[in-house]
Amino acid sequence: MNLRLEEFKEEVRRRNDIVEVISQDVPLQRRGQNFVGLCPFHQERTPSFNVSPERQMYYCFGCHSGGDVFRYIMEVRRLDFRGALEYLAHRVGLTVPQADLSPQARRLLRQKARLYEVLEAAAQWFEDALRRPEAKAARRYLVGRGMTPETARRFRIGWAPGEWSALAGALGPRFGMEALAAAGLVLPRRQGEGYYDRFRGRIIFPICDQQDRVIAFGGRLLGQAADQAKYVNSPETILFKKRSTLYGLGLALPAIQRTGRVLVVEGYTDAIACHQGGIDYAVASMGTALSPEQAALLARYGRQIFIAYDADGAGQAATLRGLNQLAALGDVDVRVVALPGGADPDSFIRQHGIEAFQAMLEEAMPLLDWRFDLARQRHDEGTVAGKVRIVAEVAPLLAQMPRGAAQSGYVETFAQQLGLPASALWDEIRKLGAGARAGRAGHKTRNGRDNNSAVNGRTAQWGLIERLEQSGGAEQTLLRLLLHYPEMGVRVWDEMAPDEFSLPEYRDIARTLAAVGAGSHPDEMEERKSVGHTVLDSVTLPAARRLVARLAMQEPQLPGDPEEVLGDLILGAKRDALHNQHNWVAAEIRRLEAQDQEVPIQLIRLAMELERRFRELQAQGTARLSYRPGKSHNRPDQTSTDG
């Protein structure tokens, strides 16, 4: 990263208070010096998610996620660093520098920036118009649909007056008509010169990207007009591609991240009604069927996808097409919410209440069961021809399943219900290439996830984190001390080299601290915070980043003489490191012996050398570690469980 961009990054970090940013998604409460709330990255009942306004970092003691404001946005919105930088810069009205870009790329970025500016101004104008006296009918309509003012503000609902050029007259002098036309807000008159508004006499639904930037609008006609469509969307632009956009995704992402669920509905008001009722992981496909791009986007964010399209014939056909797109991805749990005839989520919720709709969600049928039931409704299973058609509909879905108990169970159940031998279904599956995608343990899915990973891909790493918690002792305490008081590194690195730490994560942090903290004497809190952020940005291992975030959350208390405490702590860290290394070597020796393998003489010599060095340190005295915050760890003279 060049110097200009690095300076810009720090300015963005400075202007985006982490408590304010996270509070957009997570209700936080003050607890001492920090704020706490329910973690957005995993489901929990007791808050373990901590946010430090002083350190501008967060850490969850439940799932071990942690970092700064950039890491939070990257995690919760699934963005790379550049995307997170753009999101946070946009939030505080800054523009990311365009250094090192080609002229074409710079031109495209300028065009996009201008479009974002125009669309944001239009969204604000529509919102303001909804509050005017002449928008009384529009407000009455929203209230009649059960929408509260708070919900309308959250989704930035607006109103387009019925005049032909109200928006054009308001924003044209500021941006120019060409810019408004490029944003899809105005159209050229068919006769004569000038432009007229695309949206007139309509309730306006701003459509946003994953970063909550307005990229388009949807407008619902208020009243009846035979010559006008009920719904009108913005045309596609360099920002808006309908096939790749899901309405409400930016608002739903924190809940999707937390629950792993995505509820897909058809229309704007369906999604809004779900959010208002607390089902805040709902998005809308803005059409009658999911596109392959939308399906891939859903699979990228959610592990369990619910589809609740309208219950009429068109909605059922759309559900079928959407399910085909999701089934092709193969690595998500797809379920269908079977609404009663004629209902859509919005009308169902208004008539029966949100609790009834939530019950429908919990009773949602797995994709295969729903498809089988639907096929039986469409064809007469009492005839041979009907059975053949039912099998033809469900066999392709069965063929996509990995071979195993689930596939076999479905085959046996479906065959039994149809009164067919299971072999008949297996024959159809084999014709379709059964098991071609079957169970290769740990293979990567189309959206890049590992099939064996669990919540947010973190479970495979939790074992390592737990080991860090158990074996930390003086090593972690010393690293925590240096994160908060980097000037102490002058003495530490004279007595203990970074490579003496026992774990790769510890060494990664220690090397970074030695490089950025030694010799510094930060007197101001801002300077101290900058050391923590520099270390967080500089470490290379993901486990090290999480550990830095956790250690930075709690400032160590130093009883007595700091110099004496520091000396004891250095000694304790050396002992812990040697003790852990000896345990791991001893465990490897035991493993080889248990398998009747020859133990290399070098391994035996290493164990003896580590034991000798540990006893030498033990003879120098016992480190005073009683002041260490957090859970108690194994002391160097206790038996470790890590081996």
C-alpha cells in the first residue's frame, strides 16, 4: 500500500468510531470501559461480544472473532479490504485515492462516484417528498400496509410526486440532465427538448448494494392507471444489474451472518414486513424467479436458504425456477415456506401476525420433500404415466446429492410412497450420473466454502484458539503488556528474542511488536492505540490477528514495581515457552512409541535439552503471574494438556 493510501486509511479509521459503526448492526450496552452485545458472527443468548472505544477494537469471547473497524466490515459484509475501505470512506464522506490505476479504471471510478452521488441525492429528495403535505395519500397507503414510520425511515421509503418534472427541476441545476439520465432518473421527451421524471405518482423503494449505497429505485404506482405498470424499476447501469442484486441485502447481512439463514421473498413490501416483524434476514429477488447470479450470491452468504414466494400459480412457478438455481449449487440447505393459497408474506403477516409466519418458517419443507409433494399434486400417481412423470421430476435432484445415508433414505422413502421398487429410482439416478458430485471429504464448493466447515468457517480454527487459551500463561500476558506499554519492549527484546515464543501466532505478534514498538515512548493515548492497530495490520496469521484483538481489549494491571514485575514476567514467559515445547516433543515421542516406530535420536536429544533449559530457568525463581487477567492458565511447573 502506497504512503498516500496508508495515510488515507488511517484518516478513515479515525473518522469511523467503531462503537458507532457496530451499533448500526448490534445493540450495544456500556459495561465498564467497554461496550457489550450479542455477537453478530454466531448465535448466543448471553453477550460475549466486546467493543473497546478506547482501543477501537472488538473481540468475541465466544467465537474468538476480533479486529478493528476494517476487519468488522470485511467480516459482516463479506468484503475485501478495498471494499471495506470504500464502505467506511463513503460513510464519512471521503473518496478513496485512485493512485496506481489505469486511465480507463480512473474514468470508470469517477463515473461510479458521480452516479452514487446523484442517486443518493435523489433518495434524500424522495424521502423529503414523503414528508410533505401533498404526500398524505402516500403516507396513508404505507400505514394501511402496516408499515411504521420507523420502518419507512430504515428502508428510506420515499415519494415521487405526480408532476412530470418535479425531480428534474430540483436536481437538474445541481447535477445536469445528462447525469440524471445516466442514473435512470429522467427520460428524454419524445417530442421537443428536455426531460421528464421516470418515477411519477409512486411510492419509492431505494435499492442498495451490500455496502448500503443507493444504486437504483423501485416505484409502486399509487392508485390505478390502465396505461402504467404497477411497479417500475430503474434501468440497468454500471452500478445496477438486476440479476445480481437482492433488495435489502445490505440491511440483512448482519442477521444472515449471525444466524446463517436467508429468507428470500418476491417483493419489496414482503421483505420490509419480515424485517419489521424481527425476521431481519429477509431479502427480495425483485422479480418472479431467482437468477443464477442471485442464487450464487445467496449461497455465498447463507447456509440455510428459505424461499417464500407468493402462493399463486406464478409464484409457484417462480419458486420452481429459483429452487433449480439453488439446487445446482449443491452445498446449501434449501427449504420452502408453503404459504396458503393466494397469500404472499406481506399479506399473510398482516392477516395472521408475525408469529404465525415464523411458525411457517420453522415448518418449512426441505427442497426435495417439497418437490416430491408438488410432483405428486401435479401428476396422478395412481397411473403408470403419473409415476413416471413424478420420478422424472425428482430423480435429477436425487442425482445431485452426495452418495450416502441421506440419498439412500430419500430413495427408499420416495419409492415406498409411490409403490415402486427402490431399484427403479436408482436406475433413473444412475442414468443421470448419480454421485458424480458425491462426497469427497473437504472438497471446495462453488462458493469457495469447505463442506466440512461450520459456522462462518471458523469451527476448524476453534481448536487452535482453545489451545491458545489453555497454554497462554505468561507468554500471552507478556504480549498483552507490550501491546499496551510498547516502551517496555526495550528491556524485553534485550532478554527474550521473538523467536523464543512457543507458538507461531505468538512469534508473529512478538516479531511485529519488536519491529514497531521497541524504543517508542508513546505518551498520548492516540499514540498507544496506533501501536495496537499497526500490530493488527502487520501480523500475517489470522489466529494472530484474533489474539491481538483479544489481548488489546484488557489493559493489564501492574502491582508493585513495574520493573520487577516485568523481569518476573519475562522469566515466566521463557519457562512457559520451554515447557510447552517440551510437552509437544514428549507427545511426539509417545506417539511414535505407541505405533512401534523408531524414535529419532535428535528428538530425544531435543527433549533432554528443553528439559535442561527449563530446569535452569526454574532455579532462577518463580515468576509472579497472579495478576494476570482472564482465566487461569497452566503454570510452567504443572502438567500441560496440550501434548
